[in-house]
Amino acid sequence: MMRVAVTCHSSRPIRRSGGGRAVLSEVYVRKMAERPEDLNLPNAVITRIIKEALPDGVNVSKEARSAISRAASVFVLYATSCANNFAMKSKRKTLSASDVLAAMEEMEFDRFITPLKDALEVYKREQKGKKEASEQKKKDKKPENDEQEKSKEEENEEDSEEVKMVDDQKEMENEDDDVEN
């Protein structure tokens, strides 16, 4: 399997164009995947994003979708590499949201930072809501389980009382048999 790794080097990979926008001038690529297509984002995902971004009735050719997919893949790899550099500087192996935000700033995609922060806050709220709902579900389920356990314990006690009564009755019969003999 061949993988392509894009490495972010703050010394040379970005060339500034006249409009202040960052342009990717060099991407250091190492061979690490069998086929470059292995790194592309799924076509269904790309198609859905394109359809959501464009007004109804606008068609996009297969070649355009493919180009957008490749560009998105390169962007994701480059952003990941830059974020990884920030994590490595902090002597961590796990990328965090702050690493990604710092990478966006380094790559001069400042206009994405606010929407990314907003999306991150929404995600955190959703996760917190899911966690609270799960905990509440466990709490609601626990009393039900307690009631089931109590009823099982009561049944077991009743069963053991019946067994004890039967054992007592047999013991009395055995004593009676002994007395008669």
C-alpha cells in the first residue's frame, strides 16, 4: 500500500501571491500509498458537499468533481501535517483542535478560524448533550433494574422458604418413621 504524506515546512511551502493569499508552491511528498487515489476523499462525500454549496440546477462534471476531490485531499493532508508540527513542538503525539486552528493561521486561512471555532463549540455541545442523555438513560434504567433485582430476590426467598418447608416436612416424616420402627 502506498501512502502520500504532505509535510508542512514553514520555511518554504507557501508562496505569497499579490492579493495576500497563500498559494501552495511546494508540497513535499513521500511515497507511502499504493495509489494516489487511495488518499482521495470518498466521491459521495465530495458530491454531497458540492451539491450543498451550489444552487439547484447547477451541474458539475465528473472531471470537476475529481479535481475538487484531489484538491480537498491535498488540503486535508497539508493541514494535518501543519497541525502535526504544532503537536510535535508541544511534545505530543495527538493532534488537538488548537493544533488545527494554529495550522489554519500558519497556512493563512484566517477566515476559516472563526467558523471552525463555532463548529467546534457546536460539536462540544452536542457531545455534552449526548453524554448527559446517556447518563440520564442509565439512571432511569437503574431503578428499573433495582426493582427487577428486588422481585428476583423475593422470588428466591419464597422458593427457599418452600424448599425449607418441604425439607422440614420430610424431616418430620423421617422422625415419625424412626419412632414407629
